[in-house]
Amino acid sequence: MTANYSPSTPRPRARDLGIPFDGEPGTWNAITDVPGLEVGYTTLIEDGEEVIRTGVTAILPRGKSAPGSACAAGVAVLNGNGELTGRSWIDEAGQFQMPVAITNSHAVGPVHQGIDRWMARNDPSTAAQWMLPVVGETWDGYLNSINAEALTPQHAMEAFDAAGTGPLQEGNVGGGTGMNCYGFKGGTGTASRVVRAADAQWTVGVLLQANFGQRAELRVAGHNLGKDSQAPNPMETTDWLSEDVNGPAHAVPGGGSVIVVVATDAPMLPDQCRALARRVPLGLARTGTTGSHFSGDIFLAFSTANQGRLNSRMEQGIVREQLEHLTWSSMDDFYTAVVEATEEAVLNALVAAEDMVGRKEHTSYALPHEEIRAAFATS
């Protein structure tokens, strides 16, 4: 196990290869540009009786200092073939007051339990009442022995212990370790945008686990790099699934899922957060996807403003509170920021990813950097 996986060579980001993007990124061009927000990873890469290629991505909206402080939040879904725990409460109350994690499809249980244990240790007052952790998943069973039960609650706790601010690793890290995107190696990606007003500025940050799309769909700033790529594509061109199910079967291109987390420090109502989440598919579509029946595309958006408000605690009597929020007519620039940052986060995940060999010698090939550079050399 390596909690802080380091790629074999320093990895460029999408901008470094000449891909043009709109908008102004934050200092790190990452979700951690949102003040106070922290991210941590646990990455498992093991070669033994079971071949393990998986992990956990941990997000603390207000950092370790306030893990149980509520955030206004909303969820949107493009295709529901996936899981995000805690969604019923977010829909009901327009908030959550738990850490967030992303992992593989069969590890939601132990990661959920790990958050419970981590909160009991780090915020016992919150843990003494009730907890609904938010855990999203995508399927990494092409590369990872997904039924090996490799991830434990302790691994989730380690990811939260490792959480911090600053620039983030991308690609084959955390929950994204064994993921694939557009028939290439995928994984974890992030980006951010700054939204300015006359007397203020705010940040919109996106972190996603990219495990979706079929090869022919991928478009990068208008260039059809997926269809034209010379990289091998065994996920879509071999019958590897037949061996797993002991019968005729073919993995459907485009299945796999994407979990997207959108964070902002701008003051927003729950319905405004939900409106941000609904813009995520527009950013995904810029990279080519049309959505797949076999993909779980689920999006969480939240605001870290109004700290100390929106909490749900067992209290006596009726309590009033006030919230600061943007007017609805102020939302357009934030919608734009979500779309731009989502597009760039997908491409950052693809650019950062490296070739990976997993179980049964299944191989996922990264999007070749030379193909990207060539596409934009004269653009």
C-alpha cells in the first residue's frame, strides 16, 4: 500500500500540452483552491495472489478543523447506474455535514464505515448524534480484483488523515487508481475557476473520478483524438469479460461512471448548489460523451460559505438563522465556471494517467501525449 503514490516521472497537465481552455484558474487549478477545503488519497497497488489497483479519495469541505460543519448542497444525475450515499438527506434538507469520499463500486461499505470511525475519533460530538457519510463510486474491475475486499475502513481513515490543501496529484491515484476513461487510462482529475465581481471574488473547484466514455467519443477542444488515436484499446476490442462471466459477454463501450464534486466558497442556497450540479454534464459533453446506460454519472455541488448555519442538531425549541446567498441573477458566471472546470478536470485526469497493467494482465493505455501535442502544434 502507498498512501501517497508518486508517478514514475513528473506528469504534465492538460494545459502543459498546448490544450487551450477558457476562464481563469485558481492558484493550483484544483478543488483545493476553495479556501479551507482539503483532499487526501489512499492508493493501493499490490501484486500478489490478488492484483489490486484501487484506492480512496477523501474530501473535507472545511478541512480537519470542522469536519461536521454543514454545507448547503445539491445533487444532480445524468444517468443513475451508480451510487452516492447520503443523497436522500441532501435532497431532503439541502445540506450535508459529513466528509465526502470516492472509491470503487464494491468498497462503498468499508469506506462508509471508515468515515464513521474517523468522525468518532476526530469529531465525537457529531458522531454521538447521527452520521450520513457521502460516498460515491465507479467500477474498476477491469484492472482491479474488485471482489478481493482489499479496501478496509482503515484505508478510508488514512485517506482523511492524509488530507491537505495545495496542488493535487491526478491520474492513477486515490479512488481513480484503477479507472479508465474514453478507452484510455483514466482516474482522478481536478481544476478550478475564479469568479470575480467588482468588490469580491470566489472560487469554483471541481474534482472528479473519470471512468466513463467510449474511445470514439473523445474530443479535445474540437479535435477527435479518440477516434484518431493509435493507442491500443483492449477494453473495447477484446472479449475479456467472457472469461470473467464464464460465457459469451462483451463489455459495452462507454460504461463505467463518473463522480463529480463541485465546491465553491460563494454563498449559495441549496437549490443554487443543485443548479451548479446540473451544469456538470455540459462540461462532460465538451469532451465528447453522450452518456451511457451502463454509466453512473452523479454530481454533488456544495458551498462552504455560511459556516455555522444549516446544521441539523437535536435542540429544544424553535431556532431561527439567516443565510447570505447570491441572487439568482448572479449565477451565470458560476455556471460557466462549472462547465469550464469540469472539462479541464477530465482532460487533466487523462493527461496525468499512466499505462497500467492489472489483473489477468489486463492493460489500460494512457492517452499519448505526443498525439495531443501534435493536434495543437499549429492550432
